[in-house]
Amino acid sequence: MINKIAVFGNSAAKSATRHWLMQRITALALVPLSFQLIVFLDLCINAPYQQTVDWLKSPLNTMCIDAWLLAVFYHAAMGLQVVIEDYVADQGLQAMLIKAINLGFLFLAVASLFFMFRII
């Protein structure tokens, strides 16, 4: 009984639960946001450039695409962290890879938002 209390009181268990929950929340958020992305991609392929930019200048559309970008990069970083934790045995290498992935996705998110705002 004492071992169960120690495990449930451990911050690693709380962190894992939060990680699992955040991964599910971002997955749920990406479902409706992806419909807006599909509309945007359809405009990119079939509509003239100016019509696509005008669509993107709408605050609701911009907010949806920005939210999709943030959610997808965060969700991908969490997913790759789980893969690294499951398949890389060396703790030091794990920590280094997770930091590198988090920095890489942070860079991609900032760059994509920068270029998104540059268009509008």
C-alpha cells in the first residue's frame, strides 16, 4: 500500500497524466480546426492569390489557421516525446533529443506564424 501512495504522489505520474491529457485535448481541437485548414488549402489551389489573401485577412479565418498551427506543432512535439521516451534507453540522450525536438518545433511554429502574418 505504501508503494502505491508513493507512485501516485510522484510528480512524474502527474506529469505523465497531464501530458496524456494535453495530447488528447490538442487532438480534439485539431479536428474542427482542420476543416478550416481544408478550406484554406482549397483556396490556395483553386482560387486566385488575392482571393486567398482576402479570405485569410478575415480575423476568424486567421485565428483558426493560427490556432491550427500552434496546436499541430504542440501535438507533434508531444507525440515525438512519447516515441523518444519509449524507444531511447539512455536517459541523457532522451533529454537531449526531447529538448532538440521542442526547440525545433518552437522554431517551426514561430516561423510559420511570422510568415502567416507577413502575408496578411
